[in-house]
Amino acid sequence: MSHYLYLVRHGEQQDAEHGITDGPLSERGKAQAHAIGARLAKVPFDAAFTSLLDRAAETAAIIDTYTQGPPVEPSNLLFDCIPSSGEGAPAVYESFFSGVHAEAIEAGEAQMRDAQATWFTRPREDQHTLLVTHNFVIGDFIRAVLDLPAWRWLTFGTCNSALTVLRLRSVRPAEVVLLGDASHLAPADRTGRSWFPDV
């Protein structure tokens, strides 16, 4: 039996390039959310949760109009955060961590421990859970499933409304089934990363 976690990064935020920390989806972000909603329409979700930040909650609300499962619930465990310190990371990441307060790192570490304890469950029957959240959170879920060093969440990036699927099995090790897939988005709608292969 398996627990499938469907991790969706929120759609593109309006005016995100101007340094605004939260806000509604842009028009393209809404289109992205509709695209991932249509893709997930037939998944038999048992539960669905979203970050409380506007860009994630709005994405989740759009997805909810397509899916057949229970309504999406807000969760503080999916809030945007810094999942760990840069201890052990290559020097190239020093500039990133130099601007992060220790309290924020401690809070992020605690949040991710609780999030993984909550959703990294191995049920007696197949279960499907939707989590609409943020890039760093998704990166740390992937890192944890692959049992990588704590700082390696930094090395995973997904575009807006991309889909990652994790499978937690009752006997065998957990696995990454799908990582940052954006095939439901037109190339022009694949935002949130600085580079995409031309495929």
C-alpha cells in the first residue's frame, strides 16, 4: 500500500518581481492553477491542504474547483520557510544564508519536522494527499525522501504550478515518482525558474 503526496507549487504571484512577499495570483498564475487543476481532476484525493499565503491559497481554491475530493484545508505546516541552515553546504550558498536570521532557520526546521511527521505516513491502503505549497518546502520534502544532507533542499527547484509526486510505501523505501513536472503548462507559462530546457 502507498501514500501518494502530490506537491504543487503555487501559481505565479502578481508583482512578485517587485519584491512583494505575498499577494494574489497574476493572470498567468491563474491560468497555471487552472492547468494543474485540470490535470489533477481525476485523482481520488483523500485529503488536501494548502499554505495560508495568498498565492498558495488562491491556487488551491482554483484546483479545488476541478477535484472530486474533500475541500482544501489551510495548514501552517505548508507556510513558506527556510527548511535548514547551510551547514555543510558549498561556499557558493554562503551569501544566501548570510541574510537569514537564526530564528527563521530554527522555525523552518521545526515546521518541516512537523510537516514530514504529519504527511510521511504509510497507510494500510492507498491514500492520495494534495499539498499546495512553496518551492523551498517542496525541495525539503524531496530531500527528506531521498535521505540527502539537510542543505540539499537548495538544489531542487520547481516552476509555478509544477507537480511533484512522492510515494511512501508500507514496506519499501519512499520514492520520487515525479519531480517538478510542468508538461501541463505551455512553455510560455513555465515561470518561477531562471532557466528551462527548450523541450
